[in-house]
Amino acid sequence: MALSARLLALRGSPFLYKLPPYLSALCVLVGIGWILLLPLNEYSRQTYVSENAILPGQVHTYFGGSEHNIFRAFRQEVYALSQQPEDARQAGILKILADSGLKTASQPYAYQVAGESINGTNVYGIVQGPRADATEAMILLAAWRNFDDQINYSGVALALTLARYFSRWSIWSKDIILLIPSDSTYGPLAWVDAYHSISIPPTSSRNISALPLKAGALQAAVALDYPAGPWGQRFSSLDILYDGLNGALPNLDLLNTAVSIASGQMGIACTLHDHATHSDSYRDRLSVLASGLATQSLGHATGPHSAFIPYHVDAITLKTVGDGWHDEMSLGRVTESVFRSINNLLEHLHQSFFFYILLNANRFVSVGNYLPAAMVLAGSFTTSALGLWVLSGRDDVLVAPLAGGLAKQKVEMETVKLGGDMALVPKRSVQTIERELFVPALLLLGVHILGYIPLWLMTSLNRETLALGLHLTTAVSLILPISLATTIRLTRSQAQILQSLSLILLGALLATLATLNFSLALVIGLLASPLAFVRRSSSSLLTAAQALSLAITSPPVAVYAFQRVFYPAAGLEKLLLELAKGWSAQGVWLLWVAWGVWWPAWVVGGVVVGSGVMSARR
Amino acid sequence: MHLSALLSLPASLAFLTFTLASASPHSYTEHLHLLPLPQSHLHAHFNFTATTPLSAYESSHFRYFPRSLAQILQHTRTKELHLRFTTGRWDDEAWGARPLDGTREGGTGVELWAWVDGEGSTTVAKERWSELVNSLSGLFCASLNFIDSTKTVRPVRTFEPEGHHGNAKGGLQLLHGMLPHEVVCTENLTPFLKLLPCKGKAGISTLLDGHKLFDATWQSMAIDVRPVCEGKAGEECVLEIQQSVSMALSIPRSMRERHDPIPRPARIEDVECDESKPWNGHDTCFPKALTGEPAWTLSKVFGHAAKGACDLERDDQAFDVTLEVPSDRPVNATGASELTFPSTTRRHYRLSASSSFDLSLPAHSTPLGQNSPPSPPLYATRQIAGHGQERGSMHTTLRNPHAHPLTLVYMETLPWYQRPYMHTLRLANGKQEKMYYTPALDRKRGTHLELVLTIPAESTATLTYDFEKAVLRYTEYPPDANRGFDVAPAVIRILANNESPQFAGSYVRTTSLLLSLPTPDFSMPYNVIILTSTVIALGFGSLFNLLTRSFVLAEEVPPSPLAGVVRRMRDLVKGLLGKNGDVAKDEESSEVKDGKTAEISRYMREETKGKANGIANGDADLRDRRARGSP
């Protein structure tokens, strides 16, 4: 009873009004701290193969002997084909596939993004499992050019040798599709899109032919990336790439299978995100985690496997790294064993995790452990929004002294009753002034609609004008809040309502996004975190400081910084082109989240800060 | 050359049947047809035919006809039966037309259709069909009993009876069912061989070995029972059973040693290298493409030679094995006498009862393009497109490679949980003549769709429609729920039209499909969540009840305004009753229902029970109590 009476009395306490920003700050700190805790042993787990049917590394692999001679010949042949024009190269590959007894077909595709055209042809063949019933299929991928635009000589040659070798076995319960796309990103994308549709009507940005030959439901895909030339190159370890488009991940069992076969059966070390030396220390784990967050938040393709994952086809890329003593036969045996394991599957991969963060090749954090970080971060916006909403309904006279300490003047008091409890509170604290919602709501809607202009610019300008478009967007973005604040004179209450609505929307969107692409929600949440703390202030010094912090964390500035830090060599234009390709061809949400969610929230934050200047001038 | 050869295959079978039927009403004959296919494959067609006169059949007198099957047929009044066990795919791109025009094969898994005498009633026919599938299920160790009403359809145009049913034809009903998920295996072969008079111990049936048969790229076991009347006046009709096994074996795979079937990489000396490549060397070998046909022997391909002969009743001209190779090819046959017929492409062998029969053919390089196989009537593929858990679309392509249009019946049966949107049905590049459509009923009946189509010459027709995936009850999922659900293949029958008589009656089947449905997570954590949620809901519910409900004595309850109204109404009725006396019994009982206390309603219930004994007595008692109860 006494407690509830105290709580009632707290209603008018200045402490309550001041609390939300501190709560928000606490949320941000907890969110960051949470991520830093994840690499610890207590919060992560050893990976394990969950699906019993996989039996990784339980079969003897026979790939070797005369297959090695054939591989060398195929590698020479692939090299010879690489010296020939595109048509002859495809015909040559098709002939090798047909001679090995595969059903073959090819699919041309073309994308048109930012004035640049991407053309290519997917060449593929199907090993029809002699005892399979055509209902399921698995894919062996070897892109002609790997993700770094090198010709994948050994990878393609190995895939051809394996296809020839696989076609002699009668154990396959699923068909094996050997796919050789021209490039590593758009070829697989075009193929998998066409595989899952009857026909794709050509649009201005893409023109994909239908597949003349199909097999059953795709179960898994494994891509080989081994660009060693015709005289070979031994490798030291396998880098396993697993990120799909928009941060979707393959089933952890597929990754575990590859890791346990490569390291357990064949003795090949496995790495993630090119971390060649991993001492399993906290620092190394954290850096793999950070790389994982970075690639997942970008959501762009990281290899030929990426395109498959949105279609619920689990896929990974095995990429050879370094200079060591493992040769192509070891990679061939790993691939053979992985395919034997996938072949064992009775059901689609479903048993293990789809949401995880990897710390090294055999340690992961499951969704229950990491999701709260992004949720708490999104909660910081919601908390601030609720605080602002309450403040916006309070009288100026009351709130102003509260903000600067207890009022000295006599305050009219009123008793509040709840059941049997009574409390004495300032009268004005229980009164609500009418909130003027129309202008803030309209402004918020308008800013959100405006967000589509930079989105459109960044995705449809030509390659040459993209950078100019960004400069322009930056300039307009920086001026827009001030001009909005000067043209639309917001009252204190309206400014608070505007910020409250904007933050509540941001919090809800980020919380939703966290369930789809955790990393993107986390990164945007961190970058946007100042928005929860900026306030309308009559102090010009405080306003200037807030404006500066907002300018530093603005979306366009983040793009510049990102380019400087991560792609110093590539140039801004290249980065913007890749982002535009991601949106137009791969369907990555990143740009929409940046310009459609973050940018409007940022502009609203700027308007709120700017309106402080106006009020001071008044 | 090959076209004529393959087309004459059914003719030779018909010839066999004819000779047997005329020789004796009880007859048995067996025949193996071997035909090398392109891409190092071998097609083997085993045929075992037994007949019995209908009168003997009716009086349960059997010689070669299997008694176990005959009793089932008699009991279920099945007049014609077709049962198929099929695995693998016939590669019609490489091998051409299907053996026997596809009339002795089924879709992947098990397919069964039969004409049952329903005595004019659909219900009776269904009951007999159900008995038939259940009995056959036991006889063939297959899950045929899963062909329930949801998997049974009644095709209209796709199947015609093969036998002669005379006047009885009108009363017969055709029922058809498919089990695409059924895995055909040795356990189905053993009962199949048991039906033969020689039980797989002598004759060509000794070649049927599970290891080799089920390693085939494509195989189909068929049982066809039909009545045959040759039409000669006064001659009795016979009941004929044809058991056939048709398979396409990969010669290199079948030739592997039985004790070591692992396809290890060949020794480098055994790999034929293409020496024209500049980099050819001691460690680099570009394999030459295989052309022609490798050497093979019957005993290695089938695991062992044929032992003896199943010599039951036959004339001297009958032959057991036909090998279809050009006459200039050397063939070495042991343990059999070769019969000479005027044919350039066929060799006929007659097995001897005492020795084992073997054939061996040396490797043969056929120049490419010389013996292209006869083209099939139609190329058909069927796929499920789309992704996600909610909707999908079906996509069928039918390619007519010939210079004349084809008329065909396209039949598909869909499980009830795949709900087609018929308004989205589109046929591109073809003409739809007729449609027979039975919509699905949830959990009772699947969709049955038959279309009569005409496909123009040298063109590809595509048939598409969208469908919705139903959400199943969680008990309806099979143990391997995440695999998906098998959808039966489509059956295509080519109809006779004026321009393409040679394909009339051919059958083509597509492959079966896998349909993924929205599947709940059946994992252990899921079960734990369900269980704990239930427990918490129960516990919370009762605890919440206890905590939030205030318990008071009945006297403390303030009178509700409604109770006042009810009381006033009652008093009113009572007052009326008092005036009218005790005539209105019905009114009285309804009044009692409105009674305030539980006691009275309990008495009333006792009373209604007691009415059987003595109404007047009970009523009096009730009135008595009511009088006491009311103030």
C-alpha cells in the first residue's frame, strides 16, 4: 500500500521526467556490452551436427588415382578454353559435360544496372541419379570467374572431374546439378530465379531466359572457388563463405558438415572471413564476429552461394586460401564427402540453426543469446519516444522549471486517489494539454516520402553521375533540417511529438528488422543512436554540439566514411555502383533501410534540433 | 531399322499369345528380349504369360495361373487388373521411344488400376476396390493399402480395357490409384517371382536378381490380368496373366564384380586417353568420349547365367530369348540352340533344360549418328515452380517432335492438400478439346483432372496453373515431414487421330514431384514449448481464478435486477396457474426450468426420468415440493 502511494506521488516528480534519456543511454550501453560478451565461453557454444542422417566423414572417399590425371587434363583444357571466345568456351564445357553422360543446357542472362550491363551464360549439366526419382537435386557450383574476378581454372576443372566421377556411382538419391555460371554473383542469381519460376518477363533491368532443363527440389549447393592456374597451386586452408543475400544464412548443419569433413577427415584447416590465423582468443573471436556482422549487415552476395539462400536452398562456398600442402585431390575428396553426406539426407536441412553468429569455424552464438542486443538497442528509441510523448502533453510552465530543478514558486497541489491510497501532487502535473498532432504527423509522413528521392537517385543514376548524386544528396540532407525548421515553426510540444513519433517508428522498424537481419538492425541502431538523445534546446552552444554530432552520424556521411575505411582503393563510384547493383539486381534491402528508415529519422532529429535555434531567436 | 524392330516387339508378343492360346487353354510361356541402347545401356524385357480357361478359373482349378492372385481377383470381382512397380527414369532423349509404347510401365512408385464389377453401384465398387488394394498389399509386400479414397480416381479417357469383357463391360468400373513415394525393392520382387510357375528357379527368371534389377537406371515390374477371347465360335475365353519386368541397365555399372561394386577410379592403363591433346602425358590424361557399346556378357550383366529352362508346355518353334543386334555383329551364345527366322536384326535362342545359358558380345564401336533410336511420340516434363510455403504453380511442357499434330489425354491426380486454382489454368500453344475435372474434398478426395489436348506439329505446349498449399493438422504429417509430399506423375495417353495413327495407345508418364508444405517445427524444443505452455496455461488459469475471484456466501450476493424481473415473471405465471388450475402440464415444466434453486431443477430432472413410470404420480410429488419450497 505504501509503495503504491509512493509511486502515485512520483507522478509529478522531476526525476521521472528526466529518466528516459538515461534509460535510453543504458539501453545503448547494454546493447554494445551484450555484443562484447558474446565471444566469451559462457555465451557461445561449440558447433555440433544436429541432423543424424548427415553422418559427416563416415564414408570412405575414393576420388584419386587416375582421376588425378583426368583432373590435370581438364585443368589444361579449361585453360585452353579460357583463351577462346565466349561461345567456344561454353561449347567446350558443354561437350565435356555431355561426354561425361550429363544432360546439358545453357541459359543466357543480362542485367542492366546504373548504365552498366552484365551479360553472361550459365552452363549446366545434370547427373541423373540412376536410382533417384527426379524429386530432389543438389548443386555443385564452380563459377567461371570467382568473386574476385579471377578465372576459376582449378575450381571448374575439379567440378568437371567430379561430375564425371559422380556419374559412375549408383548411390545418388538426388540428382546432381553441375552449374558453371559466367560470374559469381549474377549468374547463380539468374539461374536460381529461373529455376523457381515458370518464366521471368524481361524488364528494363534484367532479361533472364527460362531454364530448358530442370530437376527436382533443390536441397543444398556447394560452390568451389579455386583459381589456381594450369600448373596448380597447393593451398593451406579452406575459407568457408556462408552469408546469403539480405543476411540470410544457410542451415548451420551444412557448414558444420563441411568443417567437420575438411578438418576432421581430411585435416584441412577451416577459416571464416579470411581470418587465416585464429588463435581462438577473445580478440580473434570478436574480430570474426565483427566481420560476420559487417557482411551480414551489408546483405550483398559474398560468393556464388549467396543467391541460393533466399530460396531456402542451403549453400556454402569452399574457397582455397594460402600456400600449403593440400592439393586439388584433397578438395575433391572433401567435396565428394560433403555430397555423400547431403545425399544421406532424408529431409530438407531443417534440424539445426538458421540464425547464428559464428566466432570461429566451430564456435557459434545462437539466436537466443544475441538477439537481445539489437532489441535493447531498438528499445532505446522506444524509451525516449515514450518519455517525449509524456513531456509533449505537459504544460510549458511546469516542464521548464522541472527541467532546470525544482520550482521555487508555490505550486497548486491536488490529491490523487487510487483505491484507498491518496497522494498529494502538483495540480498541473496531472493536467494534460492538448497535443497538436496534425503538423508533426504530416511532417513525418512528408519526410518519409522524401526518403524515396535519394533512394531513387542512388539506384537509377548512371555510373558516372552516382557520386555526384551522393554529393548532392549530402548537401540537401544537411540543409533540409534547417530549412524545414525555419519554414515550419514548431512549438515545443509539436517538436516533441514529432520526435516521439519518429523514434517510435524507428524503434519498431529496427526491432522488426532485427528478426530478419540482426546485423543490419544492430548497425543502423548504433549509427542512429544519437537520435534518441538530441533535444530542442534554447542554448546555442548545446544546439551547435547536437547539430555537429548529427552531421557526423548522418547517412550520407556514413557512406563516405564507410568507403574511406573499408574500400579505400575502390573509390566512391565503385562502392555506389555495387550498392545500386545490390538493390536493382540482387534485391538487397540495405539501401531501403538506409534511405527509407534511417534517413527520415535523421532528418526529423535535425528538424528538432534546428527548431531550438528558432525558438531561441524568438 | 530400329523403329520397325521396336514396333514389332508387341507384335511378337501378340504372336506368342496367339500360339499359346490356340495350343492349350492352360498355357505358360516366357520370353526375354534384349536390346542394346545408346550410351552403353541395355534394355531387357522379361515377359511371363500364363493363361487359364475362364471355366477352370471359376471352379478354382489352376495350373499355371497363380492361385493366390486368382483368389483375390475372384473375391473382389476384379475383371481386369494392372499393377506396376517402377523406379528410375527412362531417358527418352537418348534411348528414344519407350518399350512397348509405354503400355507395360507405370509412374514412379506403385500404380494400380483395375476394372471391378460393382454391380451397378459405386459404393460396392469402392468397397471391392478397397478389399483389392488391401489384399494386394499383403501379397506384394507393398504399401498398396495406402491407396485410400484420397488417392483413388476414376479416369474417364486415359485407360481402356485391354481384355474382352463382352456384355459385362457396362457394369465394370475403373478405379485408379498411385503411390509415388513407394520405394520398389527386393521385397516386391520376391512375391513377384513366387507367382511364376518356375518360381525363379529355372528359365529366364533365374536372371532376375534384386541386386542387378534395382541397380538399373530404369525398371518397371508389371502384372496385367485380362480375359482374352479370340472370337472363334465355340472357343472358350481364357484369363491371361502377363507378368513383365522391363529394365534399362547401364552396362559398365552392371558389369562390375558383385563382390566389389564400388566404382573406384580405373587404373590409368585402363583409361582411354585422347592423345591428340598437346598436354597428354604420363600424368595428364584427357579421357576419350565413349562411343559405341562396351563388351558385355549376360552372366555378368545379370550376376549369373540363366539356369535351365522352364519347359512346361510349348512347341518346338517357341523361343525364350531374343537378342536384337545387327546380324554382322559377332555373338557368342552357350547353352542354347539358336533358332533361325528370317530376320536380319534378331537372333532367337531356345534354352535347354540341362545347361546354363550365356551370351557374350565383344565391344562394338558404332559410328555416331548411325543408329538413332526411334523418336518417342512426345517429350513431357512436369515441374513445380514458385517458392514459399503458401502457393506454387505447376508447369508442364509437352513437346511434339513430329511433323503432324498429336491428340492426347493428359491426366493428373493431385493430393487434396494441393489445391489448384482452375481459373489460372493456361494452355499455351495447344488446343484444349475437353476437360474432365473432379475437385478435391479436404481429407476425402484428391483432385482429378483429365484434359484432351491437341498439340500442333513440331511445337511445345505448356500447361500451367497455380495452386495453394493447405495447412495440415499436425497429426497428418508423416515422420519425415520436412522432406515434402510426393505428387503422383501425370499420365499421358496418345489418342488416335487421322494423321498420327502409329502412336495411338502409347503412354508417356512424367516424373513424380515433391511438394513442400508449411511444416511445423517438430523438434524437441518445439515439443517442450508446447508442453510447458500447456502446463503453464493450466496452472496460471486456475491460480488466476483463485486470486482474482472473490468468494462470498450466497446470502451476501446482492440481488441482481434480472433476478427481480425473473421473480416477478414467475409470480405472474404462478398467479395465472392458480387461476387455470392444474391443467397445463407443459407450462408447468417450462416454469420449473426457470426455477431459482438448483434443488428444483434437480428434482425436475429426476422427474423427467420418472415420467416413464408414472407421470401423474411424479407431477403430484413435484407440485408438493414446489409448494413447500416457495415462501
